[in-house]
Amino acid sequence: MVVDASCGQCQLGLPGEGCDLAIVLNGRAYFVDGSHLDDHGDAHGPQGLCNAIRSATVTGNVDGSRFQAERFGIVPLGDS
């Protein structure tokens, strides 16, 4: 499935210190387990996940308040 992905704290309003990967699924933001911000390039670069909301193709499931990623890939810019 294709979801919005970004930094949970910087872009999606999730609580906590630091920067952690999160997605928006069915209108709700979830932190992600199984993938990390730095797995997807420079998080603090101009199009990085702390500065932009990007499309991602994911598989996995929601477990409580977290998304358990089996696969997680950021859609290249221009392909979303």
C-alpha cells in the first residue's frame, strides 16, 4: 500500500524527543518499527523525511499504536 511517510515529531505532530520514522494510515499517524529515518537518505536534507512528507510503499500491520513494517520503500521523487 502507498502511505505518507515522514518524521513523526518534525512533520506529523507525534510526541517524543528526537526524530523517528512514522506513517499516516487511514488518517492516523503511527511510529514505524522495522525501518528507520536514516535508512532512506539524509533525513535533514531538503527532501529528507524531517523536512518533507513523502509517499512510501509499505507492507506490514498496525500493532497497538505502532506500524510493524515488513517492507518499507520511499517512492522516488517524481513517481508519486
